[in-house]
Amino acid sequence: MRILSWNINGIRTLPKYHPWNTFKSCEGILDELNADIICFQEMKSSRVNLPRDVALPGHYDSFFSFPANKGGYSGVAVYADSRTAAPLKAEEGLSGGLQPQPPLSVEERISLSYPYPHDIVAYPDENGEVPATFDVLDAEGRGLVLDFGLFVLINVYCPNETSEERLSFKMNYHLMLQERVRKLVEQERREVIVLGDINVCATPLDHCDGHLPSSQAIFYDHPARAWLHSWLSPKGPMVDVVRTFWPDRQNMYTCWNTKLQARETNYGTRIDYILVTQGLLPWIEHGDIQPSLKGSDHCPVYVDLRDEITLDTGERLKLRDAMKQTSRERQPPRIAAKFWDEFSGKQTVLSSFFGKRTASKDVIDDVHAASQTPLASQEPTNSSHGVTSQALTDAALPAAPLPLPSASEAPRKFRPAQPASVTNKRRPTENPAKSSKKQKVVKGQASIATFFSKPLASKSPAPKANGIIEIEDEGDDVSTPASSSSHRPASALSQAEQDQLDADYRLACELAKADAPADDEPSPSPSSSASGASSSQQKKSAWSDLFARVPPPNCTVHGEPAKLYTVNKQGPNKGKTFFICSRPVGPGYDKGKNERLRDEVDHRYRCNYFKWASDARREALRERERTRTQSQGS
């Protein structure tokens, strides 16, 4: 039997990658993973947006936990093959506070006792306060607990430390998980498997920079790393079972920053684990990671269980018997997705109102009966038009019955005929020549020079002429109305901005002069053909310079073209573009003087080059103008 854990980074994103895009349903993806119990983290969905094939994938029993208030975030799922690993009980969350309606009975619950804040030494937040309940910790859809007889499986997606404010939330979730496992082991004598994205590196060997002396000296100073190190064997009760099979294996990472091209050089971390209690070690046959499987910024982790073991008494015990599996089909626990109202037929979903429906037999019979009934019984007397029902009965009836309406078309009602005297009146067509709208007078094509203007050196800005637009340069900082270059006089502009405006203005005037012929220009003669060709060549060169693509700058360390990126983070620089070194990150890449010691920098990987795209463009255009001016002078 195989148990697999994978942070898929979105259930809607996974099918977009190969080979998962070759399968027509979620069941095909689960079958390809070839595991009996499959645990997903970061589903990034919600109950209302969950597709049916994801909720009910064939022969798999499915269980989900989603955030209570934030859709498309977090979320965990467990898929259990009902033929080989049918769970006995299941619960959502770790604290026991997340209950279905009606709540689980004592017989349906996995545990008799649950963790409480007074059972742990909670981690205080920035204000020195500790949580009074675990309700907030359990409200983000981060945990599922399933009972498989031989063991209790806990699938978790532990919080990430995105800010200092989230550190207390992260630590208290870890402590709640530890307390839940402690009560299962010590009070209820159960064996436990904890698997999922723990979001912590256990040892320096699990971090891409763990080999650096500066990292090793302070590695366990982080409270989350110190907690996990104390919870794992030999100090704690949990065994990192995958590491036991690969104790000295380096670069065994499960997560990479794909935005930094970190997977190309295997510059990652190992934060996905399968942890087991000591009593399950005889059942563990093998464990490993699957870095070749793509589709997420994480890779799967798995363990294989033996089908049979020999006890100390010499008795052979099969895994199927230890997990209390039976040959007959058994209904899953009540929180399974198949019992949700929207999937069990108890609730009508919105999509059913837009699908094609087949006309029922009763409706067809009624329409047949209506087609055979004389029209006199269907049409009332219309005395206003002088038409009676008796006159309609004397009319010839059709030989064949009326056609039946289609399944998607509602039956139409008979309407009284309109009298011949009633006609549809049309509005007289309006004469377009009499329109009161004024026609726009086209004065001719404007020269390109009219779109550029040099800023005046006066203190009070002169009124703008019609059709003139001032150019605003793209600076690094966010401009305010008081500091924007479009509201400053020429004397307040920097030298770089003045040079840029001068270069654009000269280029525009040159293009306009080349395009605009003089009023008294004589007819071309053979003697002027050479000068005309030269002018055409200059014009072509000027236009080429205007629309030529600005090449990327070279990084200062490697001298290679830099790569363009866009700021997506919320803030004043969102949407701006910048250049950084195009090489991928790797162990010892240059993060900057404040984050990486100079003697630990490895120049085979990315250097710390950075330049805003606006600065790079300004420098390139200035250099291009300088070269063009020199060529004209020579």
C-alpha cells in the first residue's frame, strides 16, 4: 500500500501541466499517482466551486476542508481508494470544533478528547496576547483527520510565515498539532501518521543554503525550526520516515521558488514530510520523493507499507486485517463529499437550470391531446373583431396533429388574430441631410513635431497649444502632482530629463522636416536625385531609431543580457518593469551585501544586478542619440 502527500498549489492549476492535461477527469489523475491514500494540500478552491469530478472521483472516497471565510486559499483533501483503504472515521480540523450538521456523535468521533489552549504554552503575538480558543486556527481549512484502524492519519497544511504578525499564528498551529498527536498517542494508545506541508526545514541538510557557515550558526534560532527539531526523533516521538531511508542524501528538496527559476538548479527546501510514530516502523517498507513530477512548486512525497509483517509471537498479520478492511463495500464516514447535499440529490444546483432537459411523457401526452381537440374549445369568443368560436369550428382542421414543441422550448399559447385594419406604423426615415450634428472639419494631417514641445524656461507655464502633448518621463519613484515633471518648469528638470526631451524634440523635428515638402518646391530634376536619396535614407534611419527596440542591459558581473520582470506585489511600484541577472539562482547566489557574505557568494549563479526598465531605456536612448550626433558630425 502506498500513501502519498503532495502540495498541488491549486486543483485548477494541476490539470494544465503534462501529463495531467492528458486525463479527462480527476479520477484519471489519481489513478496515475498510483497510491491508495492520496493527500493534497493547497487545493485553493471552495465547496461551491468544487467540480463534481473532483468531489466524486469514481472509486475514491473524498474528504475536504476549506477556509471558512476566504475562498481560493489553502484547503486540504484526502482521497482514499474504497477498494483497498476505506476509512472508518473522519473529522475536519484538529481542534474538534468543526462539526457537520448534525454534529458527529461519540461513535463517529475519532478522539475522546481534543487539544485546548490551556493544554499548551501558547506563543504570544506582537501584543503579548495568546489565543483563548483554537477556532481561528482551525478556520483556514488546514487539517483533516481520518481513522484507518491501524493508524490515525492527519493531513495538514501548516501556515507559512508571510509576515511577523503571522509568526504567532504559525507557532500556535504547530503546538495545536503536537497536542492533538500527544493525546492520540498517550491517552488513546493510537499510532499516528502526520503528513503534508509542514512549512519548516527540519535540519540544515534540508535547506539549500544550510551548508553555508553563516546559515548553520543560526539555523535553529528560528522558533519553528527549533520546535520541529525537538518534536522529531530522537528528541521527540515522531520519526521522519523518508529521511531514515536517505540519512545522508543531499539536495533532497520538495519545494522550489519557480519565480526565481530555482527548480532548474535544484535550489530548494524540504518542507513536505511523512512523520510516523514508532509503532508503525515495522510496517514501513520504503519512502522517497518524486521530483520528476511537475505541475506544482512542490513535488510528491510517499511511503510504501508492507502487505504483511511477522509479530514477535511468530504470528503473521496482514495489513488489510490490521486496517479492518472488509471484502464488502462499506459506506464512508458522514463528512465525505458524497453525502453533501449538492452531490447526494438533496439540493438542486444552479447548473441544472441551464442544461438541456427531456420532455416528460405527461407533457407529451398533454400536447397530443391538445392537438386533437377542436380549436373551438381552446379559443374564446372575440366579439370585438366579429369572429365567433362557431365560425372557427366551421373552418377546416389540419389533417395531421400539431407539431410537438422541443424539449428546450415551452409550449406556445394561441393568440387571437389581429384585424386586417390594424397595421404596423413605421417612423418616417430621418433625412441624414437635415441632421443637426455639425460635421467635423479635417484641416489636414498634423506633423509629428506638433506632438512634442520643449518645456519653457519661464516660471509660469505657458498655455499649451492645440494638439501639443508634453512627455512625462518614467521615473523610479512614484510621482506626485507636486513633483511630476509635467508640472515643473524647465529649470527644475534634471539634466538627464532635459537631455531626453531635447533628443526627442530634435528627432521629431527632423522627421517632420523630412516629411513636409516646401510650398515652392520645384519638380525633381536629375541633378537632385542624389540628394533625394540621401534625404530618404536619413528619414528611414530616423524612423528606425524611433521605433527600434531598446536592447536589455548587461549585468555587471557576467556581462550577459539581463532579464525583464514585472512587479506584481501590491504597492507603489506595482506594474513597473525591471531588469535583473538572467542566470538562475543557486547555492550561494548573490542576494546582496546585507543578506550574503562576500566570501560565500558563488558567481556561477545569479548576481545582484538590478535596474529599472525606465532607467535602462533612458540610458539606451541617450547613447543612441550620442552615436547619431557623432555620425552626422563626421
